[in-house]
Amino acid sequence: MIPPPPRKILPFGKDYKVGDSNEWRVPEESDFYSKWSEEKQFHVGDNLLFYYNDQVDDVLEINSDLEFRFCDTTSPVAVHNGGQDLIRLTKPGIRYFITSKIGHCEAGLKLRVVVRPLSTSVAKKTQLSPFGRLIKWLHDSFRPHPHH
């Protein structure tokens, strides 16, 4: 497998291989992908990596929960069919992915991802270790105050 290209923007994002070892294919349990995405926290800057057999499936991004529920492929936002697709999560909100192959979406090959905003406070906190935060807190709390 070819590793994904190096990132040019948002270097702090995580890569999520959709479906892990199952990849993007009709699952044995129809709720497999909903369970897979519920166990994770996706943030702006993360990437979804879809690996699949491009002779069998594709990835359609669609707009709404209704289209998602009914596997409606009539007006996709984007169509991916390369077999290895990297999809960047660039803004907060819900993203919906299905396949256009008849019966596959109905069998559970669909993914709903809740993308959380990347708040600046989160980015700053992660740069300091817990010990570093303690030192900063001690430093800020017990700084000598100048007397007038």
C-alpha cells in the first residue's frame, strides 16, 4: 500500500483508516460503520482514508441525513472512485458517505462522521504536558506582584 502524501495544511490532524482492517466494503453487521465512527472523535484537520476495491465500490459524499438514511445517490457532493481516497475534514459538522453500488449502502456500507471544531484552547493545551501545565499554573499563580 502506498502511504498517504505528506500533509501541507493542519499538521496536527489524525489519519483514520475507515473501517480499520475491514476497510470500505459491505460489512458483516449492518451497523459496523456507525459503531466504528461512534468510537472515535473526529476533528477539523483529520483525514479519512478510504481503501476499497474500485471494481466493487466507490465513495459518494452526500448532503443530508435523509439521503443517508435512504441511500439516495442522486445528488452527491463529491464522488471518489480511486480505491484509495484521502478525504480531509476541513470544517465542523456532519459528513455523510455512502456507496453508489446497488444494495451495498442498504447492507450497511455507509458512514456518518461528526466533525468537531478544533478549538484554539485544545491546540494550546496539547502542546504542554500535564507537568508543563502544572509548572505554568504555579508560575502564573505565584508570580510576585509589584508593590506600589
